Amino acid sequence: MEESLGVQFFERNRDGLQLTPVGEMAFREAERLATDMENLQRKLVGGDSAPVGKVRIAAEDMMMNELLSPILAELVREYPDIELEVLTDNDVANLSHREADLTLRPENKPQATLEGERIAAVESAVYGAARYCRRNRDMDIENRPEECLWIIPDETFSQLATGRWYRKHLKNVSSFIRCNSLQSMVSLARAGAGLAVLPCYIGESARELRRLSDPLEGESVDLWLHVNQDTQQMARVRIVMEFLVDRLRALESAIEVSPTL
């Protein structure tokens, strides 16, 4: 290609090959074309009404672990000819850019161009391990939160009860552990490192954790299952979406917990 086009894609040196600016542009375009061709193939194959072929599902790590895994296990038993590809990421804002057929993500204001189904409202509350509570029997998280050690998320993921509640209640807290993943927050809280605001569907199912507050008012996040507009007419995508919506909505009571302790 270099010879026929009269361009140089690589710089050659004793350490090997390195892409030139032209080579980098060619590489990006080739990636885009490969994705376009794959999408075309998926559309053409999806013209058949039978639930056969690949379906890509994207979700945040903990949501996949806590909500989707048992549902997907049931799905593949019922539809053995559907090939699942699972994509996970802590940065839920980027999940829609992975060319997934279905994306489970928490958000209160989905883009108007996104098609999907609302599942439930994800509530969050303060949780702490029994061992941490025993060591800090006199803690008062409502009036003296600064006396506790808190496990908090950083700015890279926003699916938790962040923002207003943290700014209002933890502005004077100097003792904290900052994490860039929900998995890390849950692990540290279960180990008794400190208190954490966690989605209730996680906190309620962890036997090491105790809920120390009612669900935080005004901090719930809607859970949506979005479908890729390019592949939503495929029989297998429609079947998987209907299956997930039905099973996830059956978990609504676990996602939207009781407002009182």
C-alpha cells in the first residue's frame, strides 16, 4: 500500500516500527470501516426471524455481577443458539460507544435519540460492615459524619448517589478513601474499612453490610435498558431485550427497597 499510494505508514528504526501521522489516520479509518462492515453483517444475518447469532450486552461491572449474571445464565439455557458477548466498564458513559446491542445503564435523563425501556429507580443508602459499626458504636452519621471514615467515588463514574448529598453531608469530612470503581467501594466497605453510599440492591444482598440510613432522598437514579437502533429489529436482539426487561422488572422490589430501616 505504501508503494502503490506513495505514502509512508511506518517509520522504521532499530527498535521496530512506529506509525506515522498518516499511518495513524489509516489505522483509525480501518477500525471504523471494520466496525461498519461488522454492523452490516449483523443487520443482514439478523433478517432471519430465528433467535440465532451474537448479541452484545454492556453494563457496569457490579450491575453485571449483581443483577444480570443469573438472568443471562437463564437466558442461554432457554436460547442455546444465541451467542452472548458481555462488555463491562466502570465508566458507564462510554458503554454506549462500544457498539453493543443492549446497554444496561443508570441515568435520569437519557438522550432523546436513545431507544429503550425504564426498569426501576436505583435507590442508594449508607452502608457499613458490622465490624466497623462495633468499633464505632457512638457514630452519628446524620449529625457528625466527619467523625467517620468514608469510602467515596471519584469523578470517573456517576452511577452512585453523588453530587448534592456528598457536598451537603461530607463537605467537612477529612478522612476518606477515594475509589475509581464501585467494586472497590463495596469490597472496602465489606472489609470494614469505612462507610459507603451504595446502591441498595448491592448493600441489601451483602451479609457483611448493614443499612445505616433510609434511601437517600432525591438521589435515586433510573435504570434503563437501551437498544442499539441499528440492530433493534433483529429477532435475536428483540428476544433478548424482552427477556431482560421481564426478568429485571421482576427484581424491582429489590432495586427499589423499602424507605424505612
